[in-house]
Amino acid sequence: QVQLVESGGGLVQPGGSLRLSCAASRSISNFAAMGWYRQAPGKERESVADISIGGRTKYADSVKGRFTISRDNAKNTVDLQMTSLRPEDTAIYYCYAKSLFSNEYWGQGTQVTVSS
């Protein structure tokens, strides 16, 4: 019984920045991992960034050095700071959480469009 709600998506010019936020309806301290996936039109959903309960992060090669994921257990939020955005970053971005028992939870998604 967990809800994940994304916010912060929108339209941005190439080279610009956006910060996405994912708010959970309850404590996230027991989630083994949380992160962000994205799905562009005509493409499969792909993992963008992931952060473990211990704060270890992983990034897709396409976003390394440009995106930063962070987790705030006190606020029950996970953020994705996106910089140097490119048109190919255009996608629906989904918040994701996985429990220690491999239960998965997903947000509804937020649209990010990078265009001049």
C-alpha cells in the first residue's frame, strides 16, 4: 500500500536543467532501492538512476556525469537532478521503489521534454 508521486517535469531547452522529485506515501527507509526509469516514444523502458538503502548510486551510461540521484529518508523523497539535458532525454520519467522482498512500486510518471 504505497503511492509514489512524481513532480518537476516539463519543457526545457537543450543544455538546461530540471529537478524531478518523487514523494512516497509512507516511509521509504525499508526500501532496498529506489530510482528512476524513463520511456521514450517507440522505445523500451530503461533504468536511468538507482540509489540503494545505503546510498550507493548507479547510472545509465547515457546520463553519467549529467544526472544525480539523491534520497531523503526523513522526507520520504527521492530526487533526480538533471543537467545538460539533451533532446534524447525526452521521455516519461517514472519513480520506482523495490522492497527488501522484491516487491515493486511505480509512480504514474512525469513528462520531460527537451526541445528548442
